[in-house]
Amino acid sequence: MVESKKMSTRTMVTGALLTALVIALQYVSMAIRTGTFSITLALIPIVIGAITCGKGMGAWLGMVFGITVLATGDAAPFMMVSVPGTVITVLAKGTACGFVAGLVYQIVEKFTSKTYLAGIISAIACPVVNTGVFLLGCVAFFMKTVTEWAGGTNVGKYMILGLVGGNFLIEMAVIIILAPAIVRIIKVVNNK
């Protein structure tokens, strides 16, 4: 007989609060743009959830982020090209970034026993996976359109500098600074 692993009340409450925060931050971040797309502040609670509650919670929060991106219209330029391609890309990048953040944290913390280092590496993994899956989605579903958007310039260069460049660097900086610090505070409070 297989035992089911029950989620603790603390994990459910933390997950619910972080879910609300993911949604709120995605709506707020719609006003913060560099180029075509908004800066993704929702990665912060995704990393926090992945670190404090595990990779399953990270995947959940990432999926909520993806659904919110679709609901806000932030993916509209891609929706006009391919609805299925957009939905697959947006949900995959969100879910994957949360899951990988939790997995990376679990692995690094297990082998180093350094919570803060694991938090930083997990925080780095999250936007890297989010952006990487987005770029893979562009190649898989939108290459013709992206080539047109590049306007005759090098498509790879356009994808890196035009589509993700500024956003990625800002998201990376913000998440590296904030997420591990917040997780450290949470762990200190939980240990008291």
C-alpha cells in the first residue's frame, strides 16, 4: 500500500499566500517594462516557495505565474501568432522555473549544507530556466515571426538582446538580491 504524503497546514498557508503574491506581482509588474515585455517580479515568490516548501510548490507557483501571464495579456504578441504555442511556452517556462528552483535548492543544500548558498544558486536557476524555456519556445513555435521582428538582423542576437536582454538582467539582479535574503529571514523566524 502506498502512503500519501500529506501537505502540512503551514505549507498550504504559505503556498496560498505566495500564490496570491505571484498573481499580484505579475499584475504590478505589467507597468515595469523594458522593451516589449514586462519585468517578471513574480519569480521572487516562486523561488521563495520552491525553497521553503519544495519543488512541487515551486512548480505550482510557476504554473500560476504562467496562467497569470496569459490572463494579463502580457503574451499577446505571441498569442496573435499561435495560441497553442504561446500557452505551451508560457506554462512550461513558469512551471519549469519553479520546479528547477526547488530541485536545485534541494540538491545544493543537501551536498553543501549551506542554506544561503543553495538559496542564491536556486535564485539564479529560476530566471535562467524561465528565459531558456522562453527562447526554446520562440525557436519551436515562433521562429518565422521572430525572424520578421528581427528585421533582417541576426535572429539569435535579436532574441538575446531584443527579446530577453534587459529583462533577464534586471530579473536576475532583483531575484539574486531579494529571494535568498527573504528565505533567510523566514528560516530564522521559523527556528524561533
